[in-house]
Amino acid sequence: MKIGIIVFSRTGNTLSVAEKLKEELGAKGHDPELLRVIPARDDLKAKPPMEFKSAPTVDGYDVLLFGSPVWGFQLSTVMQAYLEQLPPLEGKKVGCFVTHMFPFAWLGGNSTIKQFKQICETKGGKVLATGIVNWSSKGREKDIAITVEKLSNIIGT
């Protein structure tokens, strides 16, 4: 089963969670690919359509695991633009995770996951697991472990 872990990370926090997810999947006998979404310009408030230096294709993957930071209580504009330009995700198992700095998931994490799921499901993907990592929390490592475990377990479902 081909697994694509596709993330946008500006500071490295979201990327570090994706790297742990890749390690866990590798330990479970899978061979996932970690791919990054990178905008062409650093000006992330540029008018649409957004151009990308790197916009990974989803062709050939049976499972897609997407990761993004929360920006302004919603999905980052970079990940939104990337997902919108993707072809249909029909028949693909999908997992999503976000990282954020607020102390509680209801301060942006929950609404961002809802937005993430809605975009993926509108494209025909079947979202089987999600995770929220509160980066500023003392429980960050626990959040990461729970998220990695939930997302790595969708492979067998």
C-alpha cells in the first residue's frame, strides 16, 4: 500500500510531526513518502491562484496523510490552495492533522480539522482519522503520540 504524507510547514513544527508519523509507519513495515507543499513566493497573502515551488501529486497513493498549521483559526492558506487544486480523491483513505499554538483545541484546532475534513470529503476522500497537536502545551509530546498512533492505524482499516 502506497502512503503519501503531504505537509505544509512554515516553522518546522508540523514537519516534525510528519517525520514522527513517517518513522512510526516505517516501524510498522510500511514505506511512506514524506512530501512537502512549498509556495513559490514567501508572500502568502498574494492574490489567488497561489503558485507552488512544490505541489506533490497524489496519484498512485492509496492512503494520504495531510498536515498543516492552523493560521488565524483556520487551515493555512497554502494548504487550502494546494487541496483545492488537487484532482478528486475518490477511493483514497485520508488522515489529517494540524498543529497550533493555542492552549485549547476549540481555539482553532477543531474548526480547522472540520475545514480540512470538509475539503477532503468534498473531493471524494474518506477521512478516517484526524489529530490536533497543541504546540505550546506541556502535553505536546502526548498530543503528537496520540496523533501519530491514530493516523498510522488507518492503514489497516
